[in-house]
Amino acid sequence: MSDEPLFANRSRAESFGTVAANYDRYRPGYPDALIDDLVALGPRDVLDVGCGTGKAAVLLAARGLDVLGVEIDERMAEVARSHGIAVEVGDFENWDAAGRQFDLIICGQAWHWVDPNRGVPKAAAVLRPRGYIAVFWNYDELDEPVQQALDAAYEKHAPELLQSVVAGRNKQSDRPHAAAFEFDSGFGKVSTKHYRWERTFTADEWVGMARTHSDHLMLAPDRLEALTAAAHHAIVGLGGSFVAHYGTYALFAQHPAEGTLAADDVLSFPEVADTLGVPLRRVHQHVRDGDLVAVRNGADGPRAVPALFVDGNQIVKGLPAVIRLLRDAHFADPEIVDWLYRTDDSLPGTPIEALRRNHGREVKRRAQVAGY
């Protein structure tokens, strides 16, 4: 087996255009729960890297989001355009953003074709402060009778593909993709999530899907024909269809915010104590307990509490619960402040403003989603 990284194998990476129509017809989409979580991040606009025929972009556009695709193959891009998705042709690493930035970058089934040494910094440059990138892949788990039947076809006709994701045995791992984001200074919080769903395949549908995968497209035509004919025969022998137990693995990484709050937007600890009418030591206790968050305003500045966290002589209702949810999800305190101050037109305003308007239930729900 070659030690060459997958993204460097351009013959595989750029093979999909030959099967663009079938890719669009047979490849699975993505679960509603993933799309719900992406929408809940509150993006105004989305960049879909390696958008293919628009499998993910179409789902987000249907939720009212403005989506731009970047796709290396003109034939794949043309199918996406037929679904109403704007697409610019090129590889992401060399694509000219022309100064544009986005609230959300997605990449479905394609990040392994991107050079992480160039793609991760490029994503950080294209995201707005506090924006997210979400990269995700589908994989399937097969019931044992189906697995055995397909294994027999692969063992006979293409044993080197027994570990292909198509054959049901290759599951997506957190590594090395998470590490590329965790150790890059352009991103802060990194988290992963798995979504479970099911899809029923007929023999024709499964063979059509298999023939759109790059490792299968690299087989000699006579071997691919023999393999898919044997797999088709095996599925017919099982009754003509089967249920694939799908998983979608997703990685979320957030771009940190830029800048600091203005001096008149924060309160010193003594000012918080005076406003709440409590001893100074109680303010420190509130911060330790997660009732409040304090951040340094500048590298050498003293810790201070955002002024909007206090309403009259009390802490804003619902704020402690939101802070604890985000801390449980391993948000650093500056990231919590960034999240609470991020404008979201669907609230409208920022989460902290929504809390001050007594919309705590909705803000708490979004904090739970942000913690995935």
C-alpha cells in the first residue's frame, strides 16, 4: 500500500466527474440532525468546500442559507448548479476568496482530498471571527448476513477493497482530522459528533453507489464490472434490498474572535460588587462557580466582567446555566464571551441580549448545540 497521502493522489481526487450524474443519483445525503446543528450555529452565509453535486449545499439552501460551493471538477459543479447552487471551480487550497469571508465552512465527504497543511490555514483565513468549519463523512454498518455476502464478492474480485468504506468495514476516525485543527493556531475549540440514521438500498442502488467511489473507479473496467455484478447477485440473493445502518461523523472547529471589549463595556470586580451589593469575595466566588465569566481586556489587563452580564442589581437571568453548559463543553472563558456576544439575526441580536429579554430557553438550547 502506498504511503502517499490521499490528497496527493490527484487521479482519485479528480475521478468523480466521470460519474457526476450517478454520484448525484446514488450517493446518500446527510441526516436532518446534522443539518439542524449546522443551522443552529446561526450562519448568515456558507462556503461548501468540495461541494460535489451539492448534496449538503442543497439541504442548507433549503433552510434559507446563502451557500457558495467550491468544486474542482466542472462536471460535478454543473450538476450542483442545476440544483440552484452557485459554484466556483477550483481546488480550495488555490481558490481565490477575493476578500470574502463566511460564517460557516462545510465540507462533506471531501476534506481528505484537501492538503491539511494548506487547507486548515486557508479555512481560518476565510472564516469570520467566531465562525465555524464543519467537516463530515458518511459510513455504513451492515448486518452480518449482508456483510458476509458482500465480503465474498470482494474477496473474489477485489480483495484490496475489503477495507473500503463502501464495503462496510472502514469506519471514520477522529484522527488525523481533529489533530490538524487542534494544533493549528487559527482555531480554538474542536469537537466531534456522530449521527445515526438508516437507508434502504436495492441491489441496483447499492451497485450504483459503489461505482461512484474513487477506489472502485480506479479498478480496471472488467474487474469493476465483475465485482459489482457479484455484489448485485449477492444482494438479490438476500431478497433484493437491505438496510444500511449509517453513521455520519462530523468535526466542528471554531475560529476565535478578534479584538477585545471596549473599556466601558466591562465592569471591574469592585464595580460588579457595588452593582450587585455583595462583598468583593462573592464576585470571585460567582466567577469560580460559573455564575459569571471574567476575561482579560488585552494581554496585560486586569480581569473584568462584561457589563451586559449584570442587569440592575442581579446577574442576568439564565446566564449561569448557559455558562455552565459551555464550560461543560470545554469552552474557554474568552470563547464563552465571544459566543454570547456573537450577532445572530435569527434571535435577533446576540445571545446575551436575548437572555436580557428573557429568551433563556432558546439561548440554552443553542448553547447545548454549540457544545457538540
